[in-house]
Amino acid sequence: MKPAVPSVLCINGGSSSIRFAVYRAGRALACVLAGKIDRIGSRAATLVVSRAEGALPPACRVVAADHRAAADFLWDWLEARPVFGSICAVGHRVVHGFKRAAPALLTSPLLEELHRLVPYAPEHLPREIGLIETLRARHPRLRQVACFDTSFHRGMPRVATVLPIPRRYGAMGVQRYGFHGLSYGYLMAELIRLDPVGAMGRVILAHLGSGSSLAAVRAGSSIDTSMGFTPAGGLFMGTRSGDLDPGVLTFLVRRERMSPVRLDRLVNRESGLRGISGTGSDVRDLLARENSDPRAAEAVASFCYQAKKWIGAFAAALGGVDTVVFSGGIGENAAPVRERICDGLGFLGLSLDRRRNAKGAPLVSSDSSSVKIRVIRTDEELMVARSVCRLLRLDAAE
């Protein structure tokens, strides 16, 4: 009997979901299983499998009051799959790597380091560490790799990372880091494949989803990004405020007597599209209601306006723009949002083809546009798999 072809399990833990994918090693990575546990913490928590060899199993309800319960369910479910026996390594998307510039094997010292970093990313790291530790307890010999979302931006110039506060805080690591790095790394790899010359030019990447950010890339390297010290900064998002006048926070602390915990909940879970609309954070729902609900219309309009401003700012930082890439759940699927963001940017050379855009074509710029406007579906799990294979020399990376 031939030994099973080794495979890599990729884990992407979000605020209310856990995405997973299994890739079979070989000359080209092949996804053999993928899915997610969604709506963790609610009674509607569900396991949905989006790719599997053979017939797809039906979606099933999951008892997952928190991420640890969801993780236990996921490990039980995966262990019962035939492919689990072929898994030789697990890669995790880890939101914060501090000053690390590359993926790293998850050793005990690195886990201790991640625990020390929790104050820098309290919304994300505890859940990600929990996923790592629950799997480690079950399979202590299974190699695990951390792939850091901040790594893509490690080469940003000092002017893009320094914060205008006393230097003693900078010495503590209080600076602009940037996030969504795995998505940006994948998008740049795809852009190099599609347009090698354009990829080495002036590129603006827009990862727009429940979490949204933009990045300015020159010659393949990040020179600036909208998210800063935490993923709550920059462009406002589904439930996150984005950049705020600091005076707003001090006003609320004094006026509402807000505790740090309450303030954190306001900024990360009650603001953004949800805060402006007063009803929800899903752009699909807001677009469907904008003709009858002025607050939904205002939320979408504000989001498009702010995204347009970031494109303008990054065009200034880059000295112009050659390519704009839309990605993420909103960027990939919401044609009206792409159109409204690009509207009025003709002075930068952007010209959108409305028919191409409505169809969600890979290239949505018009033939007369001096800037190529692309839609690329991101794949953070594949980027994790590639990183794991390179680090562990599995010779499976493309």
C-alpha cells in the first residue's frame, strides 16, 4: 500500500468563525477539504463544508458557545475524516507577530511570546492561541506553524510606522503595524502571475470585508497601510470604528464613564457600518435597504467615501497609481460599492467599465483607463499552506 500523500491543515480563526482547509502536497497544492464554523457564540452556529472529495456533507448545527467549544467540535470532526491521517503539519493565521517578518514553528517559547503579545491584540490573539493549544494537547507531535498577518508590512518606512506620541511608548512597541498581510501576500502573488510588470509598479490593494483595510505597495513591498496599531484603525468596517478623533474617546470616557472594556466593545463591535446604520453590518443587507432606509444608505455612502479617500491618500504616497485591486467579501462581490468608490477618481486615471463591473469580471477597468482595476478573490488559507510548505521544506509550494 502506498503511503498517504502528506497534507497541510490551515486554520483561520476569526471573530465569530473558524475557517479551515486541507491541502494535499505535491507539485501544486490541491485543496481536498475546506469549510468553516460560522456564527460562533450564537444558537445559529453552523459547520458548512465548501469543498470535499466526493459529495459535500450537509451543513450541521454546532453547539459552540465560544471559540474553545467550537475548536473542540472542529478537532473531533476533522479527526473523523479519512484525510486527517495524512496531515503532517498545521498552519495558523496569527494576527500579530510584533516584529517578526516570517512564519515560525510554534514552539513553547513562541507560545509564551504570543501570550505576552495579547495586550497588543486582545480581540484576536486569545482565540488564536486557544486553537493552537487545544490542538497541541490532542496531538503534541503534530508540527504547528504561525503565519503572521503583520509580516507583509514589516518593511514599511519609519514615517509610516511611527506614531506622534512620546517616544517612550514607541519603545514599548506602540507603533503602526498593519494587518491583512496574508491576504495582501496572496493578492500580490496573483498579481505577479497575471501582470508581472504591473505588480512591480504602484499598486493599491483594497481588502474590503467585515474587516477592511487598504495597502500601498511599490515594487512589490508595502510602503503604507490603513490599519495601524490594531485592526480597529484606518477605514471603518462592519463593526469597527476605524480612525477616530482621540477627543471622541476622552469625551465618552468622561461623559458616559466608560470603562476600558466598555470602550473596547464600542470601538470593535458596535461601530462602523453597524453603528451608522443602527441595524446591521452586512453590506448586502444595507444595499438591499438603502432605498427605504436612509440610515442604511448613509452607512454605505460613508463607507465608499472613506475608502475613496484612502485610495487618494495612497496615490499621493506612491506618487501615482498603476493598479487597484479589490478583494475581500465586499470588494469581490459588491459591484455597487466598487463603482461608487471609483466614481470621481478619473483625475487619478481610474475609469470603471460598468458592464464588466456588474458581471464581477477579473478586470473591471475600461479600455481607456490608464489604471488597471482588478477584482481578485483572496485565499488566506492557501497562503498559509504555501508558507508552511516553504518553512518545513515540504516542496509543495507553487
